[in-house]
Amino acid sequence: MTLFPNHKAYNRMYKEKEMTLGLHIPLENYHWETPTMEKQVELSQMAERYGFTSLWFRDVLLQDPQFGDPATGQIYDILIYLTYLASKTKEIALSTSAVVLPLRHPLRIAKEVSTIDNLFPERLIMGVSSGDRRADFLGLNVNHTKRGELFVESFHYLHEVLNKDYPTINSSLGSIHGANLVPKPTKRIPTMITGYSQQNIDWFAANGDGWMYYPQPPHLQAELIKRWRDLVETYHPGIFKPFSQPMHLDLAEDPNEMPSPIRLGFRAGRNTLIELLKIYKEIGVNHLFFALFDSQRPVEEVIHELGEEVIPHFPAHKVEI
């Protein structure tokens, strides 16, 4: 049984024992440089035409050379830029990986995501996390060591204010009595836990609508997915909660080049990539999205080849709502 029988973007992306594909913004092979953010509208529209089911956005405030990860997200604010690309596309899901709850007040998040959902109904998939970039925490004077506690408190506040009418909230983050969020979402927004978010696996099996975890070799990912699904069945018998993961991809020109590891993913030819993706599907990955940051080929060329040759093996699910 699914938690979201009438949510269009969710149902195009997620189905038990099946897998679809998405892309990570920016659609650019910037490697260790700063993204230029050029042609993102055209490439997003191209991805949508080919049948990719999602675009994913990061929540990064500051460029921090000390972090060890050069990524600066998509440069622009996660929710503002997501809204911009939503206005330029028609049905592809706009997904966050992830909104850092300790760095944003949950009432503000609720207002923003509910507004997005009203302007672009049933297109938002909300990944949330506790965050890990110390520079962002220092910049906002938020205690990095307490981010796990802040995440839980913010998560519950956000859930209450989004999904209940006139909720009663008493929190260190604020109180609500006899007031209600406007607008409310058109439908409940799927909320996915990213990583562990400083919690244990029981917590997000019980509380999240799904789980997104970092890329691992298939045999390790299989063990983790099985453990998580067993716990989901314990807390919510008969309920399907999807598993998602990113994968950095350097698509080789030789379609038969065997997969070789790169940072957070693989270099592979399209034919061997298809076989690798089938393995991830078999172990229980329901949605996988490519980050093309480390690609050696022009991104437009890669999206075209993936769309023509790979997407037909993992198409968007048909939705009749």
C-alpha cells in the first residue's frame, strides 16, 4: 500500500519493486570548479522530454574550501531556484536533497513548500536532513553538535503545521495556538529522510515517508535496504516506503566499457550501465538520480544518450489520477 495514491510526481517516480531515473542539478560537468549554471532551463526541459522523473536540488549557503567537497549546490537558493525551474517545466518532480532543517525555521519552510505546492501542485518531493557543512552552521550561529536534536524538533513541528488544521505546538522553536498555516498543501507533501540525519535507522523507518541514502556498491546497499525495509514493516505493516539514491556518473563513449569506480559513483558505457542499474533495481532501489558533475563528455550529449538508450529500460510510471 502506498502513502500517496493521488500524488502525481510521487507516483511517476515510485512504485514497489520498480525503479525510475532522475538528474541532479546543476546539469553541468563542472568537476572541481564553480558551476556556471548555464543552459539549466533548456537541459531540464530536455530531461523532462526524455522521461527523467525528477530534478534534485541541494541546500548549500557558503562556499567552503575547508569542507573537502567543492560542491556549492546549484549556487542559487534551493527553494527559489526549484520554483524557477518548476515554472519552466510541466511534470518532472522537483526534489530536495535536502532541505537542512536545523538551518531553516520549520514555520518558514512550511510556508515556502506549501506555496510551491499550491503554485505547482503535486510536483514537490521534499528530502530533509540535519546538514553537515560547518561553515553554514557557524554563519547562522546554529550549534553544529546539536543538529540531530534540532532536526527532530524541526521535523515534528514541520509535520504538524503542514498536515494538521489549527495544530497545538509548544516547542523551543515557537508556539502555535488557535492559528493555522496558509496556504495548506493541496495534498500531503512526500517527505524523505536523507542519510541518517543524526538518527538511528529505527527513527526514520518509523517517521519518514521514504529514505534516501548515499551511493554504495550494490552488495552493501542491498544489506542496508533490507534492514530498513524490515523495520518499515515492523512500524508500518503493509506500507510501501521508497528508497532513493544518487549516483555520480561519467558516461563513457564506448557503450560496452565496464564500470569502474569514481567519486560517489561509476564511469561506464551505456550497456554496462544498464546492467548495473538493473542490479540496483533488484536490490530495492526505487529511484536513482545521476549527478553528471564528473562527466568527461558534454552534459547535453550525455542526457541525450541516457534519454535515448537508458531511460526506456526504466521509464516513468503511468499515472491515472
